[in-house]
Amino acid sequence: MEEKNLPDSQLLKKLQALRKKMVGIDRIRIGQKRTQDALYEILELYQTLVDISPDAVVLLDLQGRVIMVNDHALQLHGYAGPDEVIGKDVFEFFIEQDRERGRKDFYRIIKDGSILREEYTLLKKDSSTLFADVTASIIQDKDGYPLAVISISRDISERKQMENKLSSNESMFRAVIEATIDGILVVDGKGKVCHYNARFADMWQIPEALLDMQDDEKLLEYVLDQLADPDAFVAKVHNLYKSREEDREIIYFKNGRVFERYSAPLLQNNEISGRVWSFRDISDRRSKSGVKQE
């Protein structure tokens, strides 16, 4: 006799034999009754997921209670066995600040039949936290009736820590370049403006709308009319983008201003990936020293 023709009682015994890995499957109800097709659908799905998934897999009833977990989920949260989490409200494992958002997302999945992909901060048994990338979706029967919600979580704590570190470094970098008396411009290898400070914009009198375009060629076009020798300036800039050498040069303006320019290449894996430009207004210094424009 094929397994799908087994009576409910024998089917449930078969499921209970797998209870160590899939605890609580017998708690799933569909409109207050069990059906063979629904149970087999869940059995087939979870046998596959539990055996091959490297992520934390949790099955929830339509009220958000935990009815099944895999070993990875237990390990992720620091629990010894499934009995410690079965029957609990899943949102007990969310930090307080994420619980309301998590509940809204959960019920939206049930209502819309949508797939969720969100990041939450979750709690471990010892009250420590972890960052998780959570994908969740509704499990439906063949008639579209919701059976349960499956949640698959991946620990992204290490990635988030790196992102936070990079963000902190970015903030420090911004603070440094804004504090300098020089105008700073950083351009990548494709001619995109990566960074600039307020001093740079002020020195070159560049409107914010133009800076927001992040296009170095457009910046070049805009400033050329200010220069005593625009052709030499733009030719030198284009040559320097191809160079690994550092460079210093004096730049003369039509209105008598004088800038000292320093530039250096950005190298990544020993390849040129852009250039850093630093400009200092030395007009007063040149004037006091009596140096005339060449």
C-alpha cells in the first residue's frame, strides 16, 4: 500500500518518528482538521530543508507560534533542544524595537501571500543579540488555504559589524577632509566623483547641483573659464589620471588667484582606480613674496 493511502493515525505515527528533527508537525491544523495531503506536503518540504539547509529553518503556525525548528535554528539562538522553543511566540526572539515591525510583516505575508526579505536583530537564549537576514513565506495547500509560515534565517552579524565599521570609518574620513584647509576631491577610475569637501566647492565656486552629478568631466568644463591657461590644465589632468606618479603644480587664475595643486593616484590591487586631488589657495603667500605669474 502506498504511503499516501495510509490512514491519518499511521501517518501521524510516521511523522512522530521524525520528531527529533521536525518536532510539532502534528500541531499544524487546517481549519481545525488535519488532512493527509497537507501533512505530506509539509513532511516533504521539511525533510528537504532540514537535511540540506545550512540556515536556521523555523515553521510557524498562523498565530506566529513555533511548531518546528531545525538544528541550525537551535544553534543560532543557543538552545539545546526543540522543546525549549516549540510553542513560543516567535517574536519573543526579536529585540523589543523590532517586534512590532516583525508582527506587521508576518501578518502581511499571510494576508498577501507575499515573500518577505528583511533584516532583524534577534535574541539568543543568553540575551545577547545577532543580526539576521530573514526570508519568510506562506505555505498554502493546493486550494490556496494558508497552512503555516516558513522562516529561513542567516546570521549576518559579521557582515553588519563590517558595515558599521566601514560607516564609522567613512564618518571619520568625512570629518578629516572637512576639517582641512585644503579643497579635496576624490575621483574613481571611471571619472565619478567619490568625495569632495565644502572647501573644494567654495574654492572653485562650483554649484551644489553640479557636484551632485558626480561627474568629473562636467566639473572640469565648469572651472576652465576661471583659469589663465585652461588647455594646459585639462591636458595635465587627463594625463595624470593615467599616471602612477604624484604631482605638484601651481595653477593661475584669470582673476589673480593662485592655487597649489597636489595629486596622487589611488591604487587597488596595484591597478590605478582613481585619483586624489588637493588644492590650497596660496594667493596671499605669493602676493607677499612678490612672485609674479609666469
